Amino acid sequence: MPLIDVNGVRLNVQVTGAGPAVLMLAGTGARGRTWHLYQVPALVKAGYRVITYDTRGLPPSSAPELVTLADLVADATALAERYGPVTLIGSSMGARVAAEVCLRRPGLVDRAVLMATFGRPGAFLTALTAAGPAVSRHAVVRAACNLSPRTLADDRLAQDWLDVFSVPPAGADDESRTEPASDVDRLDAYGAITVPCLVIGFADDLIAPARGNREVAKAIPGARYAEIADAGHYGYLEQPEPLNAELLQFLHTPKESA
């Protein structure tokens, strides 16, 4: 992959195929190559030019000490400017980034697919993303291993169990965990998205439960919602065939009907 200068950093970018541009945004810690297992071959075969990349923080892309959501949005916007107009396909944090690009620079985006996303994190996701000290990590792992997805999707029940599991194990560091940033609820903001959107939830996703994806679809005017069965947070890898079918159906739909 060539290294491209973007916003003062270098990003490891790969372009595959020819045709209308599709820019794929991976989740936190996931490399661009994860899309090449299943999604890139299907999209290229269907006549699309697919752009994947390693976000800043993931070598060989530049790895500054701090990477913020604003940085990720700025980088995705710069790539959309370079290759666009583009269709954005994002998963998890990549979906959050895609939604922000749709809000800020809709002229760069033909349409967008947001999968495994959320407008506001629930109790389990908040605990998971904030888990740093040993006590909070211990609570999150115990909750994930011992509770059903239905329980973890219920914020009240999930928080009750997280409180129970937060009793320090022997030898654990009792340091208080850092609270997540307060500006996390974007559902109201998503009401201003004008780009045609498809929101895809994964039925067994513990990180971004299907319920939260349905909330996002409801918040975005005209958005379609689809749900993939028997799939967790990495549903695009677990169930690639039904996922790719949803992607291609949406991409092939005339824009005025999308």
C-alpha cells in the first residue's frame, strides 16, 4: 500500500478495482485489510473502486501519541475529497466517523452504510470503552462471559450487574476508572443527515446492540435498516454473504429510491 500525506500524517492506503468509489472505514484497532477478506472482492466484482486504509495510530500509518475522533473524521474527509464523491461504508467507530462526514461534508458522500453503530452508548459499551484499571476490566470481562446479550442490552440490568462484578478481585488495583467524554449522544444530530443511509445491525452484537442501530436508523431521515442474524460485532466477517447482499442491494438502488 502506498503511504499518502493527509492532514500532517501519512496513511497506508490501498485502492482496488475500477468504477464508482467506495471508501471503507474500519473500527477501532482494525486494519484496512480486514475488508479484503470478503467485502472488497464482492465490491470489485460488482464494478466498484474500493479504498481501504489503516487509520492513524496503526503503523505503517503515522502513529501519533493521541488520536481523537476529530482526527479520524478529518482524515476520512480528506480521503473522500481525494477520491470522491464516495460511498462510505463504516463499521463500529468507522460508522461513527462516516456519520460525522455525512453531517459535515454531505457533498462528498453519495450514500453511506453504517454498521454495528450507535447514537448513544449503553451501560455495557460505556464500561467497556472506559475499562482501564484492573477492577473495571475485571467487571466487563465477567459480564461478557456470564450474562446473556439480552441482559447486557438492558442498560439498567447491565449497570446493576457491572456494579456487582466490580467488587475487586484479590490483588486488583482499586484505582478509579476515567469516565468517558460527556459528548457521546449524537442521535439528535443525526436528524440533520441528508445523505441516503443504510444502517445494519448484527443480532448478537454485545458492543453495539441491534437496538442501538435501530435507534440510529430511526434518527436519520429516510434511512433503511437491516439486521443480520447469527452475527456479533464482527458480523461482516462472521456472516459475509448476507452482509454483502445487503451492501450491494443498497449500492445498486437508484439514489432517489435509496
